[in-house]
Amino acid sequence: MNILNNDLSRVEKTFDRAYMALQFPVYAAGSFYQVYIRFGLYALLTNLGGVALVFCMFVAQAAWIGRTRERAAKATDKRCRAMEEMLSAIKIVKMFTRLD
């Protein structure tokens, strides 16, 4: 039951994010239009430049987080492999002690 609840919550979050992703261009276009109408072309270009800068920063941050997660996954994999070897050795020792 817990797995089903977990999967359903992930599906729900995905739909929420998809809804936000679909409405973002409409809000962005509306706000850029308002900036252009109220403040002119120079303000619009400055606004677009700021949005592009923030987007580039988000991309760089996502790349850094991806590299960090990859390093953490490798470290976890090493620990799991070491634990698996240790458990195998314990099983072998137990098997030989029962034979004696």
C-alpha cells in the first residue's frame, strides 16, 4: 500500500509541475508585454536579459547538482559492494563453522 501511495503522490506532483510549466509561458508573455507597454523597449530588453541570465544560472546549478549526485551515487555503490562482500564472507564463515 505504501508503494502505491508513493507512486500516486509522484504522479500528482508531476501533473502539478506540468500545469505550472504550461501556464508559465502565458504569464511570462503577459508580463513582458506589460513591461513593453509601460516602460518601453529598453526595459523589455533589460528584462529579457535578466531572465536569460537567471536561466543560465539555473542550468549551471542543475549541472553542479547532477555532478554531486553522481559522486554520491558512486560512493553509495562502493559502500554497498563492500557490505555485500562482508556479508558473503560472514556466510562462508558460518557455513564452515557448521561443518566442523
